[in-house]
Amino acid sequence: MTILRCFAGKWKPGSYLKMIRSKPDEDEYWNSSKFRAFTFDDEDDEFSSLKESKRAVNSIPLLDDDEDEDEVEKVSWSGEPVGSISWSIKETASSTQSVVRDQASFPKIETTPSLTKQGSGYSLSSLFKGRSKTGSFPSFSESLSEVSTRSFAPELRKPKSEYKDYVSDWTPEETVRRMRRGKVYSLESFRSLKDKLLLLDEAVSALDGNVITAVLIYLKKSLSKEILSRELMSRETALRHYIHYLKEVGEQKLLLDLLKSLGRTEEMALLQYRDHLNIKDEVRRKDFLKNCISLPFAPDDATHVQDHYTLLERQIIIEVNDKHMESKGQTDIFKKYPRKASILNMPIITTLYYSCFYHYGESEGTYSSPANIRQTFKISEKQYFLTALGARAKLKAWLDVDSLFTTKNWLGYTKKRSPIGFHRVVDILQKNNAPVKVLQDYLYLVEDTELRIGLAQKHKCHDIIIDTYKDLKDRQQLIVYRGKVERGSPEDKKIEALLNSTQIRWKN
């Protein structure tokens, strides 16, 4: 806009000289423009406009402090004084219209909240006159920084290709593909039941457990549990993932309702039975197991739950009694071998071992009797023999060990028999440091000759080896073995006596 200078009052020569000195600044002002061609740069249009205004203001020379401001008045082509309220309003309206025209082809994207104009230290006229409301003359850089901190430019629209990741109207196939690739996705656009089931079927077809679980979580939030259960009945893969998810997150009630609606009562009963693991108090756990007996278990599982309840009930009785006897100190077994742990919640075989260790020989009518435990829980003969043998051998009760294998026939003759094989008996006895005499008694009962000789050599039972070679009439093997024993030992003398015997018919 063309600006005329009019002078009022007296003429001062200094004013003319100052006009001559500011000629280059005026040329720069007339040759500049606050309008420029449109570009796709991210530069703020309003900020650029403000920079143009800075140049325009700087091109206007400021009056010295000793000059009278009323002597010079600036007017526009319309005759209105520059800096007046009416002129400032028109200038602001003109600038705003140009900015609106520049932004007309691009939608405005709101990125920041609008700021109020309160707190500004500048009026419309003082901005161009270079004077603040307080009367001082701030530098334009201060004015620029003040405005820049309070002015925010709208962002220009990005190319459509960059908005591809934020579109939410994808098909089920596209959504599942994006989920598998870890890209941005949205499931909220699938509103109808049909669309949700198509999305679930597509996730199952992709064979990706993470995607299936993510879709199921969305369906759980957006569908009622009755509808979801009904639809999962025909989708076995999705149902397995959903059940596993509910187990992992611990939604017990919802899982039980789901299994009940699906008619899977046995699985529901087992799930309820597992809750006993979370009960620490033994009496409360026993009562809980008692209630579980009435649940619809499979036949084998029902037997197991019944045995579990009976075992815990018996363990509580044994624990209370043994703890009392141990505290009184009236039982030798508890004095010599103090209990190291409680028997509560121990497995059935551990309970049997405990009973054979501390209560062996008790009458069958007591709860702690090994025979009573064996009969109540239907423990097999082999398992019972292994457990009892280990417990009595640990105590070095060799007579009790012998009584385990001694039986009588109908004629009254005694005989040793074992349901586990005497070679295993020998190994168990040797691990419990049984004497050689005890080992030899059971080595004689090993039927396989080679196995018997091997065990005898392993446990250094020389008499077993010598007698076995004698029974085999194997003179050569006896001579070879004589070289392995100590000269002059009882074993060496026994071998010499056998070799000199004329009553043995050697085969070699």
C-alpha cells in the first residue's frame, strides 16, 4: 500500500535529512511483498506473513525521542491515518482473507488448542508504531518472539498414501494381514455379528494363535457370553484358544459357565477340583474335596478324587497323633529317628513309606497301619514290597526284611518268594549297607547263574562264586578265581579243599 507523508506544524531541516538517509530502507519496503506463490513446504503461512510485516515495520523510520510525534502523521490512500483503529482493522481483515484463500484448497487439521488473546502486551496500532501499551519501545525481535510463542499454524494435509495406515474400513482379510505384520489395525469397524464372525474365521484360517486370541478378546468385549458360546461350538480351533485364554487370565467363573453351556461337565468338574491347590488350610481343603466328590467326574477321576479325600482325612489323623507322641517323647522310634517333615498332603506311596517306617507291625485296624493303608487304597503287592523293603532296610531291621519274603505252604514248610526278583532285593539291601551275610542269603535265591556270579563279584561275596562253580563242576573257572583271592585266606583254603576232593566229578 502506498503511504504518503504529510507534515503538520513547522518544517524542520533534520526531518528532511532523515528522509534522505532512509531512502534505501524505503526502496526495500516498496520492492518487497507479503504475498508469495503457494508451495507444498511445511513452513507456517502465518509465520511467513509475520516476517513480511517485520520487514515493513523495520522500513519505517522511528522518530527520535526529542521529536514531536504529532508533527508527522502517516495516512493511507483512503485518507485514514496509519496506525489508527479503523486502518488496523482493515489491514487485519485483508491479511486474514489472503490466508483463508491460501488454505481453501487444503482442509484444516486441528493439532493444537486455540489460544486466547488475553495477556498480550501489544495493541494493533502499537505493533506498527513500535510502542507497547506501557509506553516503552521494545525491539521487534521481542515482539516477534512474543507472537511466535502464541501463534500456531495449521498442518497441511499429507499425501493420501501416508493416510493409508489410519483408514479403518479394511476387509477381514486385510485386517488379519495387518495384524500378522504388526501394523496399525482397528477392529471397531466390525460391528455386525456377521462381520465379526467373518473376521474370526479369517483369523483361524491364518493359523496364527496371537491373531485368533486378539480377535476373541474383541468378541468377548462386544458380544454377550451366550452368543459367543453358541458361535464357538462350531469353531473348535477358536474354542480351544478361548478356553486357554480364560485359563491364563484366571477368569474362572466365565470359564465354568462356558464349559457348562457347551455340555463339557467332566472338564468343568476337573477345573473346579483344581481349586483345592489354592487352599492352604488342610481342614478346609478336606471339606472342599468332600464337596468335589459329588461333581460329575468320569469314573476313573471320581475314584481318584475319593481316594484323595480319604488320604487327606487319614493323614490329618496320623499327623495329630504322631505329633503328640513325638512331643511327649515316649516312643523310641521318634526319639531315634525324629520326623523331618509333616505327612500332610504327601502322595500315597510316601504315606505308605512313612507308615512302614514309624508304624510297622501295628494291627490292621488302625489308620496308620501299613496293612490298612495297603488294603484301603488297593496298593499292588509289588509296590507294597518295594516300599516296605526300603523302609525296613533303612532301619537295618533285617528280621523284618526276612519276614517280608518268608511264606508257608499248606504242609507248614517255609519258603522265600519275592514279587520283584531277588536281584533287585540284593541291590536295595546293598544300597542300605546290608552285611555280607544278609546279601549272601538273597544272592543264593537269584536263579540266573550268570547274574548271580556277576552280583557276587560286584558285592565281593566270594562264597557265592565258589559254591556256584562247585555246583557247575567247573574246575577251570575255580582255578582262575583262586588267583583273585588272597593267599591263605578262608576263601583260598576253601577252593583248595574243593580242588583236592575226590567226591566231585569235574567236567573239565
